[in-house]
Amino acid sequence: LCPSGVLSLCCRPPAWGRATRPPPSPLQPPGLPLAPCRSFSNNKIQVELDESSGVATMKFKSPPVNSLSLEFLTEFSISLEKLENNRACRGVIITSAVPKIFSSGLDITEMCGKSVEHYAEFWRAVQELWLRIYGSSMVTVAAVNGSSPAGGCLVALSCDYRIMAENPKFSIGLNEAQLGIVAPFWFKDTFVNVVGQRIAERSLQLGSLHPAPEALKLGLVDELVPEEKLMEKAAAVMAQWLALPDHARQLTKTMMRKAVLDRLVAHREEDIKNFITFVSKESIQKSLRMYMEMLKKRKS
């Protein structure tokens, strides 16, 4: 871990210092794996690592909507750390095991009617997750197989590449403004880096959720593919990125993302205090309670 508590690109052992994985042997019998597929599973996250390809698949499995609770965030960060520390892992595909939803975003119940200490712990976990994904030295590909509002969108935005299922019923965006919440500066910075200033400004102010075809047009996602071919396409994209020397890709990624990462690291405690002050306001608590009531009525 770096002094900031972030496993940043520069802190991971450089790829050129690792043993190089040999190409598959032509004598390898068909159907036999070159290396075991290792898996580990928590309550909310399932991870499988294919050591022959160096690619892990991380699936969200927290029905009904993969909301980013404190427990989910903690498991997510721990899973990423395990993969970062595994020299056999070079890339991770992030997707959902829950039909029609990638992630619904931050768990509203974690922000409503809780103590100041809880709000601080929760927001630090949100920060940590973003710092780990956005600053990961691995190749990260989001296979977005369902709707992805708010924090779910942030997870996808933080990856190197985003592929979304070609379904107009699926949408993605930072829609915090619809709930009376302001997306923090590092959400905004990540969004601007993907779609540009003007599109981000309009989308954030309106709290827009963009259907998949519109998301592609705006550059919010890189590709749309039929849902049944999503993982196949994600694997092909991953192979393309892993064909490059790790060190060149990692250093380029550092160069592109370091300023945004450093900005949060430098203002992390201030950002937590701002979140606590904002979410503790009675007007915000009232908005969150009304939203939770609306969700309850929908379910019933």
C-alpha cells in the first residue's frame, strides 16, 4: 500500500520484473487448461481467475440490484486488492450475475438515519473503491449487462473500457441530481475525462440516465453488443489490451490518470467532511426518505 492507502499504479511491482507467461504450447492437448481456474467468493462478489490467460472475472451477486452497501464496497476493494497482489493476474472483467442490472449505485439506506461515524466509514469505502479501480495497474473492462445508474455508472466509468449490452431498456448515467444529491468532484472528473466537459455538464445538471444507444453516441460506453455475446466480446477486448507490454500501458495509464487520483488523495478528509455535512442536512434526509418510500411502494 502507498502512504495514501491506495494501491496505485506506481506501487505495484512493475510488470517487466515479473516472470513472463509463455505462449500456449502447440503440444497442449485440446480441452485441457494450462493452469487452474482459481475462484473465491464472498457474500456480494464472485471472482474467478484463469491463470492461463491472466484474466479474472468479477461478478456482482447482491440481488436484487447490486446496491453499493458498505459490505459490498468492502468486499469489492478486498477482491481487487487480492487480484492486484496476484502476479498471475493482469486484467479483470467486471460484470453482474444479477439479470438486467449492473449496479444500482450507492445504497441509500447507508446514507439515511445513520450516525456521523457511519457516514464517514461509508464514504471512505466509496473513495477507496474508486481509487482502487481508477488507479489499478490491471486492465479493467466493464461488461455492463444491465442498467447502471449513479455509483454503478462510476464503476463502469473508472474502467479502461466499457462494453454494454445492446438493449434500449438498459440505461447508464450519473443521475444524482434527480435525488437532490450533488455528485462529488471526483465523480465529475471521471465523467469529464470520458465524455468531455459539455456533455458531462449537461448530463450531471439534469441527472440524466442515457439508454444504451444514446450512451454509445455520447461516448459513455465504447461498444454495444448483443447481451449473449457480451462476455465473449469482453474477453476479446481484454486480449487486445494484454497484447501490449504491461509496463508501457501501465505508465501511460498513470500519466493520464494521476492528476485526478492525486486530487482526491490530497483532499480525502475534506471530501469526507463535506459528504457528512451535506448528507446530514434535514432537507437531504427528507429527500432520501421520500425516495426510499417511493421504492417501497414500487415493490408493493
